[in-house]
Amino acid sequence: MKRMSRRGRADPPGPLVVLCDGAACRSAWQRGETGTHQVRERLAATIRSTPGGVLVRSGCLARCASAATILVGWTGAWSEPLVVPGAELAGRLDHLCTWLSGPDVAACVLEETPLPDGLLPSRP
């Protein structure tokens, strides 16, 4: 089923970004380099400029050990969402927004190619 825009045209497929807004993630955002409100605003601006992009704020995604978590899927296709853990870490949000607005996001989500280095979990 195609998603219809407000103007009655079918929206193109694009990234589906789910921002965890559970208590642990919200706390991690506030302890990180940006507050929760700034993160939402930055992601919303990126998604608005990305064809077919959708941003969803959800309750707890039950990935509390990963700190601030964002899931990335693709509209119009079934795929296991990619988990971007530790999104509150310095520079991670910048990497995420750059990646979401670039051409590689579909390949990562649909073809299961690796996430860019800036979005991979930090090694202890």
C-alpha cells in the first residue's frame, strides 16, 4: 500500500526513523551534547528534507543498555530496522543526519550493508 501525501500523490519510499523517547533514552539525550528538544528538531529538519522520510517518536524501545537509541527502517519495504545505539555521543547525531540525507541509507537498510563508521557502536 502506497502512502499518500497531503496533495493526493504517492510519496516516494524513504527512511523511517524511530526516536526512542523512553525515560532512559531521554535521560541520555539530556546528559549528551544536545538536549532532547534539539535532537528532535535536528532529526525533524533532516527528515523533512529527505524524500519519503518519516520521523516517529516512540515510547521505550527496550534497548536501554544501548543508551539513546534510534531505529532506521525504510518505508514501503519490510526489513529489519537498523539500530543506532549511543546516539547521544559526541558527533553521532551529525553522522546520522549526514547519512540519512545521503544516498547510502537505502543500501544499508534494504541490502544489509554495514553502517558507516561514525554510527557503529563504540568499542570498549
